[in-house]
Amino acid sequence: MITFYDLDFCTAELYNDYAIVVMKHGVTVSPKYINTFLDIVNKHYKNRPFVYISHRINSYSVNPATHLESSKVPSLIGVAVVSNDPLQEAQTKVEKPFFKKEFEHFNSLDEALQWKDEIIKKYND
């Protein structure tokens, strides 16, 4: 891990080409968090492609419009949602059309990391 953030609304572990983010219980993820996200991204991934891994272990909601804004981040090439909760899998299907890049659901972090490796490689080829 390169850096760890403990913010009001989430914790984030940043690595060379991916970030694992865990939203805090009860949060509503909305576009207002984009500025904080952009500050972190620009600091750590300015010109390097990375994948955002949303590890959904807490109960919270997501405003799908957030993905419209995060799609505009040039270095963000994909989002992986990790949860084995069927409701989260259904929520991922609702969110996916709002994100204009790679966006997939996985049941484990290992699966998400394998996918991350594939799209980073594809992006760099």
C-alpha cells in the first residue's frame, strides 16, 4: 500500500494502479464527494491509469449520477464493485450504465484484482 486515507465518508487504500475504497455505514455516495476524490486521484494517479475498487462491506446508498462525474476522470479506467450480497449485485446493474468505462461486479477482492490486472494490461498495450 502506498497511502491510506480515513475520510468522513470512507476509508481508502491506494496502491500503484488501484484504490480499494470502503464507504462508511449510512453514507449516501453523491457527486459532492467528487472533489475530494479528484484531489486524491490527482495527487496519486495524475498520469497513470488506475482502477477504483468499491469494497461494499457496509450498508450505504449510491446516487448513480456520481458515476457520470467520475467517468470524466482521465486516469480512472475502471470500477470494480466487490460484494457477495445479491442486493448489491442488483444495485451494480443499476449503476453500470452511468459509468462510461469498464464497470463490473465481483464476489471477492481476488476476482476484482485479477480483472484489474487485465484491464490495466489492455490499457497499456
